[in-house]
Amino acid sequence: MQESWVFVGIFFLIAAVFPAAPIILQSLILGPKKNNPVKNSTYECGIETFGDTWVQFKMQYYIFTLVFVVFDVGMMFLFPFAVAYGQAPAFTLLVVIGFLAIICSALVYVWRKGALRWV
Amino acid sequence: MDFFSDPIAFIANLLRTWLAFIPEPWLSLLLMTFGVVVVGSAALVLPLFTIWLERRVIARMQDRIGPNRVGYQGLLQTIADAIKLMTKEDITPLGADKVVYNLAPILVVISVITMWAVLPFAVNIYGADLNIGVLYIVAVGSLGTLAIMLGGWASNNKYALLGAFRTVAQLVCYEVPMILSMVVPVLIASSWALAQGQTDFNPMSLKDIVVAQQSVPFLLVAPVAALIFFISSVAETGRAPFDLLEAESEIVAGFNIEYSGMKFGMFMVAEFLHAFTVGALVATLFLGGWHGPWATQYPLLGMVYFLAKSFAAYFLIVLMRAALPRIRIDHLFEINWKFLVPLAVAAIVVTMVVNKLVDPAVVGLGWNALALFASNLVVAWVAFNWASAQARWLRRQEEAKLQALPDLPGGHDEAHSPAQPAGAH
Amino acid sequence: MTFPQLIFWVTAAVILASALQVVTTRNIVHAALWLIVTFFGVAVLFVLLDAGFLAAVQVVVYIGAIAILIIFAVMLTRRVMQDTGSQTNRHLIAPAVLIGGVLFVALLFVFSRTRWPLSSAAVPPDSLQILGLELTSPDFYMTALVTVGVLLAAAMVGSIAIARDEEKD
């Protein structure tokens, strides 16, 4: 198993080289370098940039992420059970279904509350 | 050892005899690095072909010709484009966060390429056999979400930031049904391996999931999960019809608006490679991977089957891109949370219960597969009926609301125009 | 020094350095990014311990979910990106030193007194199966699993109730 992880580790390192090489080649060697302030200004459909970019945004995105985090953590518990499912006695199905039902009841609450509706 | 029965071991042995002068731990590392470079560059070269394929297919669907000048039938068009991108000026917008801005395109490619480390290409041709292969795919994919967030944030551009928020919300939401639908193949692989008396079996490793599909591909056993996985992972790639992140008419290009040259090219490569990777994952998890006639004796043949199945799934994604209009953002999230997630949970529960009731160890795989298929059909029938009833109810409510309004200019016709929002209730 | 040891020391150094960056860097989004590097380093440590499942969970949950949530939360707050104020203040230096010192001594005491149980046995190949069976078995962690479910549901309900209290549906 450790050997597979070494392979994955090398893969991560090499995978960083693959995209980095052409980017460096283009930006440092091949591409022209004629900067000016107008060219470097951010694109805003032709008009001059005004105001801050990093402003507050819609709350809705945050709510979806909250719901996602809860589901994400919950789903991680399903995988060990899915692996052991073949040997698992029938009783354990009730435990997992109960677990899913508890999390989904929270989803139903969020749904009823109208938080899943994009406004 | 014969090249045709075990090509990887054959090549490894050959290289070991040639490079015998290198001391041992380094030789193994070198061979591994060699394997990584081969798999990685194969994955990186693939978009050169699939971009051309996609442009030609979509052109044909739109009654155009598409690129056909550079090389035979335009095959070298993508290479020409890449060379053009290489000679472009590298522009970093003023006020951008330089380090993060340059990191994002690299990270996005890493997140897609590293998925190829665990894909089983044939019975004994695979990179790494992790016992958590399925979760590895999810984990690596979530790095891509992060990369897009960083790219959009670092550009110091309002459209880019808006696109990044949309993207991240979309990717994060569609990750839920994707992960849930990946549980189903693990469940079935676990119980089938036990029924067949297989030892040393990891139901979460992609290699063993493919082994478990020897007699029946999981598409026939878990069609609902396969459908959910297909839809949600296409949404994960952020392509049409789920391309809100770069909706040209609204936010110009989304998170990659300020990128030029090869950095833009890397986002492009990552997107196209991701689309094909989704095809490969569908082939691995649901279409039986490398299985086919004589695939175990001749692994290279298995690789051909695997690529053929991947291209079939990928072709479906391309057709979807050409045929379907962009989805509206409120619909996007409602389909996810109010339809795909409950349906995926229902698919898991039904699969678990039916598979225990019709135990494959007792009745045999055939009957078990049949029972699972039938139960999936019932789930799909109930779900789609419920969804259409819900849609009908919403539409009626919307019409009632519009009819209750006093006379507007344009009057009755407006009530039936499709541009009215349907999501409110 | 063996190969895993080398990786361990490099990873540990990266974790500590990036954790230091989290608290000292001025740009709060950069702090979140350094936090991600720390999380990734912890995932590598899990891999070194042959706990691949925990490594994957670390990446999926912490980098894929919590970090995104943190970045969103940072962007929800007002004008944090332009904040150039000092990160420390001069008030309450004496209590800070006192509390920090007491905490440090207490931790040192606990670390040196605890007998860390070490096992040189290899991780069983079917550890995931065992984990899955024990998670749902009434003799082991069934109650804990259901409690986790309740906790997650409560977290979801609570956060939505707070985030949307001004809405009237």
C-alpha cells in the first residue's frame, strides 16, 4: 500500500511540473513583454475600473456551503460502512438508515424554511 | 514473462536489466517516476485530440464544418492553437495577487491529472491501487474547486470574483450527489465480492470495483446511481449545460477572464481533460472498465475496451454540451438539493435493503442483479412522477398568481411567456 | 534516516512553518491558504501512518469543505482585504504573557507525563472493513455514529435558523 502512495506522491510532483513548464516558457521566454498601465488594467467591459473588487456578496452562497459541509462530513461515515457492507449484519442497516434519516430531516427543515430557494 | 500478458511487468523488467547499475531504492523510484511521466503526459496529450474532436462534433451538430485545415481533417489545429498561445504576452492585471494568480492554473491541472493515478486501464495496467480510490477521486477533485476560487479571487476583477463564487457554489453543491452516488458501486462491489468468495478485496479501490463488474456492469444494477453520477460529475466539470461559471452573456468569462496565454490554456486543458476523465470514471465505476472478451488474457485489448467505453461516455457529454441550453441558476441549485440529493439517498437506501433481502450469496448474482435493477426502476419511476407533479403544481400556482394581477400592458400573453420565473412559491 | 522519516521531517517543517504563517500573515485570504497547506501536510502525515482513509477525509472535509467555508466567511465580512492595521495591541500584555506561559507549562507537563502507547504492528489490510463494522455495531460506536448524525443535523438547522432569521416565509 505504501508503494502506491509513493506513486501518488510522485504523481503530484510531476503533475505540478506539467502545467508549470509551458507557463514559464511562455511568460518568461517566448511571449513579448510590452506592458502599459492601460493594458494591465482589469477588464470591465471597456469602461474604466471603479470601486473595490473584493466586496461583500450574496449570502445565499454561504448558506449552500453550510449545508454542503454538513452533508460532506456525514457522507464520509457512509464509506467505511459501504466497504464493510458485505459482512455487515442486517441490523446495522437500520443504524445507517437512521443516520441518513437524521441528516435528511435537517435537509427537509432547510427546504421548508425556504433556504434552498435561490432568491 | 510475455509482453502481451503483462506489459507493465515486462517493460519494468527490461528497464531493470538495462539500468541495473543504479542502486535499489533509487531504481524503483526512477521506474515509478517513468510510469508517472508516461501516464501524466498521455493524460496531457489527450486534450489535444479531444478539443479537436469536440469542435468537429459540435460543428457537425450545428451544421458547420469546424476546423479542417491544419493537418489531416484539422487534427493539428489544437497544436497550432497551443503554439499561438505560447507566443502571447503574459498579462497580470494591476492589483492582482501575483502568487495566488499564478498558482491557480497549475493547481487546477494538478487536480485533474492526478485523478489518472488511480484509474485502472487494464487488468494489470494501473498506476496506484489505493484502497480508498473512490475517496481519492473526490479529494483530488475538491482541489480543483479551490483552484478556481483562488483564480477568480486573485484576478482582482469583479466578473472573475462573481464567476468564482458561482463556480464554487455549483461545484460544492453537486459534489454531494456525486459522492452519494459513488457509495452505491462500493456497496454492490462489497457484497458481490463476498458472494463470489474473493479474498484480498478492497471495495473502494477502483481496480477492485472493476473486478467486481466481471459478470454484470454496474450500469445495469444501479442505473439511478449511474445517472446521478453522470449528471453531477458533468456539473463538476462546469461545462454546458452547467456552464454558469463562464456564462458569456452574463459574466463575460467567469473566473478565468483575466488569464491570457498559457495560463488560460491550462484552464482550458483542465476543463477538457476533466470532461474526458469524467467519461473514464463513468466507464470505471459503471460500465465495467476494461472488461470485455479476452480482456484478462490480453491487457492491451482491455485497455482498448476501457478507452472505447470512456470515449462513449465522453461522447455523451459532448452531445449534451451541444444539445442543451444553459440551465438557470435557481433551477441549478433546486435540481441539486431538491431532486438529486434525495434521489441519491433513496438509491443508497434501496440498494442496501434490496441487496440484503435478495442476498447474492444465497440466490446468486443474476437474481440479485435483477432485483436491484427492478428496484431501481421503481425508484426512478416514483422520483420522476413526483418531480413532474411538483413542476405541474408550481406552474399552476404561477399562472394563478399572474392571473390574479390587475391588467398589465400586454395583458394575458405575458402570463404564458416562458420568461416568467417559475421558482417562486 | 529512512525514507519515511525524511518525508516526516519535511512535512512537519512545512506544517509548522505554514501554521506560523496563518497567524502572522496580514492578508486574511492568504492566512486561509496557509491553513490549507497545513491541512494538506496533516493529510500527508496520515498517509505516513498508513491511514489512507483519514488522509482522504482530511482533504475532502478540511480542504474541500471547511477551507472553502472559511474563504466564503472571510469574504462575507466587511472590507477585510484592505485591513492593514497592526495585528497586535499593546494593552493587556501582562495577562497575555501570564496565560500563555501557564498554558505552555501545562501542555509541557501533560506531554511529558503522558505515556504515548506505540505499536509497531502493521496496519491490518482490512482496517476499513473493521472500521465500518465497528461504526455500526451496538457494541462499539453505534451510539457515537447516531450522535454525530444528530450533531450534524443540529448544526445545519442552527446555522440556517441564524442565517435566515430575517426571512419570513
